[in-house]
Amino acid sequence: MKLKRWVVIVFAAVVVIAGAGWYWYQEQPTDTPTTEKTTIGQTATLYLHGYSGGAGSTNTLIRHAEQSGATKVLTATVAKNGKVSWQGNARHVSKPIVQVIFQDNVNPDYAKLAGWLTTINRELYQRYGVRQVNFVAHSMGNMAVMFYATQNSDHPKLPKMRAYVAIAGHFDGIIGMGDEPHRIKLAPNGYPTPPDENYATLARMRDRFPKNVKVLNIYGDVDDGSDSDGRVANNSSRSLQYLVEGRAASYQEKEFVGKKAQHSALHENPQVAKAVDNFIW
């Protein structure tokens, strides 16, 4: 009988302990706690590459920024299934940089790219203590930024967008892929004619672009009579104005001319890098 009584007591104790453990687990915060050890800083700057690009597309810009006092602390690599992996030394610095790499770098589904960017920013908020972000994007990276921005402007668990530098953005199409030189005309307010499907989608959501973001739009003209950087018409790049004006804190354009203003050469141009750094920091 004594043995039976002890079995009952032990069983009851196990049930109580298990119940207490489950209650403690349920009461823990869902967000990964931020500690001084993992905080990289309040404001991070994300660099995004373009179509078929990778780390090489933003390395020069990042190296130039590091010469100006910024520090690359993390690389966020997005696998084709959308899973984000983090590399680097997460530590607190005054001007943290995060390099973004899309392994599926030829995906034309900009809403999907925006979803991947949302995952990155959610983890920056939860894991690394980031509360504001700047974006520096080249080519297709700009479409990821714009679709992300219009989808998440008021999200409470994502960093607030502070500044945005667009480089060679094809907001209204690419030459040879639905566009041709001199085809796009801009109205005084920046609206392009004709708008392509992606631009029309962004135009419908322009009132969702975050308020008080500083915007710098950099584009190139190879000076061959095409009014383009060789891949993107200047008016396609400049059509960004309509998408952000009325919401942005400021909007500026900066044109570069010549061989170093070619579409891919822009992210290797030291004058472009200098303009980016002066604007962000």
C-alpha cells in the first residue's frame, strides 16, 4: 500500500511540474529578445543588388561607405525557398550595413522579392534591435524596395524607413523588355506614359509609401542619344518621382553622364558612391 501511495504522489508531482513548465513556456515573448550582445544599432543601411546580380554588385559601394565610417556587420542571404540565413559578426556599431543577397536573382515577381525583404527586416527588428532602415538599391533591387515599402508602411514590428537611394531603377520598364528609347513621356508631376503593369500597381499604392522618407534618385545617361544608361531609359528611372512625392520628406534626382554612367557601371562609379554616402550619412 505504501508503494502505491508513493507512486500516486510522484505521478501528481510530475503533472504539477509539467503544467508549471508549460505555463512558463506559454508566457514567454514570441519575439526573439534583443540583447546588447546582438544589437547592431538603431539604424541599419541595407544594400540590394539587381537582376542576375550578387555581392559583387554592391561590394564597391559598401567598401566606399566603410571608408566613410560605416561598418558591414551582416549579410542576409535569401534562399530560393525564402529562408534567410545570416553571416557576419553581429555587433553594435554606429553605422551598420547589411548586404542583401537573393539567390533567386532573376525572379521577376517583385511582390515575392518584397516578401523576402519583409522577412529580413522582421528579423532585423526582432533579433538585432534595428528600428530604422535606409535602403540603397540598384536596378531590380529598387522594385523589391518599392513593393516592400508600399506593403508595409505602417507595420508595427518592422523598422521604419528613413532614407532611400535608388540607383538605375527601372520603375517603368527596361529597354528591350517592353520599352525602347524615347518611348516614355513624363507629365509635369512625373507620371509616365505609357505605364507598364508593375508601375500601374505601384501607382495605385502610392498613398501607402511611408511618410517622411528622404529619397535620392540616381540615374545614368551614356550620352549616345538614347537618353538611357544603356539598359533603362532615364524617364523610366525618373518616374519614381510620382510614386513618392506627397509622402516623402524630400525627393532629389542626380544624373551621371558618360561611360561610367552605364547601367552596371553606376554601382562601380566612385562619384555615385560618394553621393550615396553624403546622402545617407
